[in-house]
Amino acid sequence: MMLRLAIPVLALILAAPALAGQTGPLDPALDRKRYDGCVRAIEADAAKAEQFAREWQGLGGGLPARHCQALAQLHQQRYAEAAATLVKAAQAAEAQKAPQAADFWGQAGNAAFLAGDGEAAIRHFSTAIVSAGEFAPMRSAALYVDRARAHADAGDLAKARTDLDRALSLNDEDPLAWMLSAALARREGDMGRASREISRASTLAPTDPDIMFEQGNIAMANGDPETARKVWAMVVKAAPGSVAASMAEKALAAD
């Protein structure tokens, strides 16, 4: 069973690193207008945007072209292909000593995770963590959260716990990390910790439907079904159509 994300994985991946704003010797083929236009075109026609990105690569588009290709593949739910494209982008970024390498490795990990390749996801996240180094704690914290999710999905709760604890030591203002840590504590049977940490997550993001849904889960596990039902009903009302609302509706129906 995977730990639920407060933000959809695809949305995290599609948050592109700041390639479009980079200038200088890292990538002499960088063309901000082309990159921005390529990314914007994905929503309207991802297949055409991918074809444009491939042609642009042939003209020397470099990292921006390859990254737009990966985003277009992700939009088409071709996750394994996107992961492979992002790995190539990460390797090229490393060769150029470009700062986007860690971002690309992390995105490759998320794409592999979506493709169902947990081993590759963990491997890419681990490479991303090393690439990020010690000087970008916020970025590293997010990568530890990603790897924790992959470890949990693989059933290795001990490694997931280690990564989440590390993430929180680097950034204790991330509601997603607190929510995932609370959910993991619930799975571990540590209900005291689960209650404290979901409270922290809720303080940081009081209207987040995924956090509210997990509040209901923890209330139910703590033997308080009345509170659980109230919270789940609030999720359904506050975030109709969301994944959290769908799960809350199923929880209410099963209760």
C-alpha cells in the first residue's frame, strides 16, 4: 500500500525546473521562447509538442528540448518512456555540470514510480539526493519524501521512516512530509505519533483535502468513528471531484 500524496505525482513532475530562465555557457542552444512555447503547447496537443521537441533536439535544442519531450510523454501517460527521457536529460545535465541534474533525476524517479518500476524510482531518487548535495536542503527534503513514498510502496517501512525523518530534519515546514509521516506512523501502529504529526500537517495546511482525509483515517484508527465520519464528510463537501473526496466517500460507505 502506497503512502498517499497530498499533491498528485504528475503535478509535481510537471512543475518544471527553471530551464527557461537559465542563460550562459551551460547550454548555448537554450531558447526561452521555444521552451516556454513547447511546454504551453502540451496541454493543447501533447503529441505535437513532443514531435516539436524531438525536431528541436535535432537542431541542438539540448536540455530544454529533451525536458519538454519528457513532459509531453508524461502528459500522454507514457511514464516509462518519460522516465528514460528524463534519465538522458539528467545524464546530459551532469555532463554539462548544469544545476538541473538533481531535478531531472527526481523527475525520472517520479516517472518510474508512475510506470510501476519501484526499483528504478528508488535508484533515481537516490541519485538525485546525491546530486542535490548538502547545499539545497529544501530540494533534498523533497527528494527524501519522494524516496520514502517509493520505499513504502515497496513495503519497506523502515527505510521509508528513515527518509521521512531525514526530510523533516531538513524542512519541518512541509505539510506533505508531516502528513506522510503521520500516515506511516498509523501503519506502524504508533498512534500517538500519528496524531501529533497529522495535527502539525493540519496546522500548516488546514484546508488540504488529503490531510483532512488522513485525519479521518487516524481518528478511526484511534477508535473515534464519529470524528472520522465528520472529517470525511467535510472532505467530500470541500473538495468535490478530488481523489481525497473519492476516497472519503468510499470510507463513509464502508463504515
